[in-house]
Amino acid sequence: MTKPRLVYFDFAGSRGEECRIALHLAGVDFDDVRVARADWPAQKSQSPFGSMPFLELAGQSPLGESNAILVYIGRQYGLHPKDDLQAAYHEALMSYCEELRHHVSPVLRITDEPQKRNAREELARNYLSVWGSNVERQLGDHPFVGGDKVHVVDIKLYLVVRWLISGTVDHLPTTVFDHCPKLKRLCQQVDEHAGVKTWLERSAR
Ligand SMILES: N[C@@H](CCC(=O)N[C@@H](CS)C(=O)NCC(=O)O)C(=O)O
């Protein structure tokens, strides 16, 4: 193995896609390894923490946990602040994105229709509304978290927000973050970023 290998489901979203976008923006020539859902149970025990994504680098143990992968790529390729305190602010937002995913996932697994509707509407009204407001307070007047330049934290925020306002999650209104204009602008800027665009065009192939 010479090229780095990023291993994730064959799905253009969530934790794997944010790592793929980061590698693409970094200009890394990597193997985009896509595991079929049916093949995952047999491979799970070979991953560092029983989950994906993970990043394989020649001669090294595989690296798990999306935030660790993003911070590693960010540090190596100038997509994460060099200043320790600024880096910690970015990492706090990245952890908060993971908190959101852990909060939202159990709600999305509810199958009983009335319960599902209630839980998702309640999620939008309370947790997601507060989550958005908390992130909004951390953002300044620049296009991205760290100013005019995109960092891995922006990619992570973009993937989370894009998913939740996509209209593909039943009973979650696409307006759920409309009270967060800075967050929405940031996501728009990431969406329009030339490097991100080339990746999205490629991954939609
Ligand atoms: N905290 C981990 C969570 C990883 C995670 O839960 N990944 C999901 C896909 S997004 C997964 O591997 N699910 C299959 C499984 O847990 O068996 C991270 O940030 O990478």
C-alpha cells in the first residue's frame, strides 16, 4: 500500500464524506475505499474502534474517529489552525457536531410513525434549535470559522447542516437553522468552494 486509504460506506455523506472532502482539498491522492453494507459486519472487527471511517497510512496502524482523522489531515495540509488555542476552538465545534450526531441518531431509528413524528418535531424545536444558536454565537463575520480560509471544521459543520436541512429527513423542517444566518452562510460558502465543488461533482458521478 502506498497511497493513503480512506475506508467508509459507499455513501456520499456524514463522517466518511467529510474526511474524503478534506483529503481532496488537501490535494492527497488517496484510495477511496467504499464498503458495501452487507460486507461491513465481517470487516468491523478489523477497524480500530468497530466503526468507520478509518484512515490507513503506509506502515502505520489505522487511524479511527472522524475528528482525529480530520485534525490529522488538517494539521498536515494547512486545513487546521497552527495556533493551539485557535485549534482548540475548532475542535470544540467539531466535538459539538459529533454530539449532535449522537443525539439525533437514536431519534432517527424510531419506527412507530406517530412516535417518530413527535420525536423528530421535538428534536427540531428544542435540541437542534439550541444547537444552532450555540454554534451561531461562536461564529464571527467572516465566511468561515477561522476567517477567509476553509478549514476541516467548516467541512464538518457543512456536512451536518446539509444533511439536516436537506428535506430528506421526514418531519425535520428544512428551516430548522433559519435562525442561524452565519451558520447558513458558512455552509453556503463551503458548498460554493471551488475545491469542494469539484469533489461533489466527482462523487455524484
Ligand atoms: N465517533 C466515531 C463514530 C463512527 C460511527 O459511528 N460510524 C458509523 C458510520 S457514520 C459506523 O461505522 N456505523 C457502523 C457500525 O457502527 O457498525 C467517529 O466520529 O468516527
